[in-house]
Amino acid sequence: MGSKVVTPRGRNLYEFWGEMITDRIAEDLAASPGAKVVVNLASKEYFTAVHPDRLEATVVTPVFLDAKGDGDYKVVSFYAKRARGAMAGWIVRNRITAMSRLVDFDDLGYAYDPDRSTKLAPVFRRRNEP
């Protein structure tokens, strides 16, 4: 997405794809029964190609934190990327349809942290990388 490309549809890949991605998500939401929720497991960079304000849905963006040597927890991009992919697979394999079930995710050693979580940003922490 960071590649430079100039076309009649946009000056970069975000402009090129942005409307189509948002429109497709909106179509899928309209065709889906139940609560309208998008679990955003894209990187911050890629999600900028989506216009969430145009979606009639709640956007939930999980956060994955890893323990650092000083005892604090931080997002480590390499591990967060793996965790996002693992959660996507977990959602599909387990046919998760209720947002309340997201807290059950425990792949790769991550565990839900209710104290750091919000409704729109559930936090998952782990002490050590696998």
C-alpha cells in the first residue's frame, strides 16, 4: 500500500482502493444478519484505506501487547501482525459470530486483559513470546 502509483482513480494506492474496499465492506454488512460489527485486524497503515465513518457498523480493533524487559507491555509490530493473523484464523475456524466471544481468544499465548480493554479496543497481553 505504500507504493506510489498515479492513476485517474487516485494519486496513491489508498485513494485507488479506498472507496472500493469501503463499499465492499458496506455491501457485506448489509447482506449479513445480526449486529453490524467489523473486527479490524488490519495494520493501522492498511486500515487507512477504509473509511469507517461511511460504515454503518461498530468497528472493533483488538490490541496485542507483549511484555518488555522493564515489566511494561507494548505493541511489538512483528508480534502484533502474527497475532492479528492468528485471531482472524481463530474467528473463522471457530465460527465466531458474537463479539462477546472475542475475549476467548488465547492463541500464541495471548490472554484477554479486561482492565486495559474498552468495548472498541479489546486488549490481549502475553508475558513471553512463544
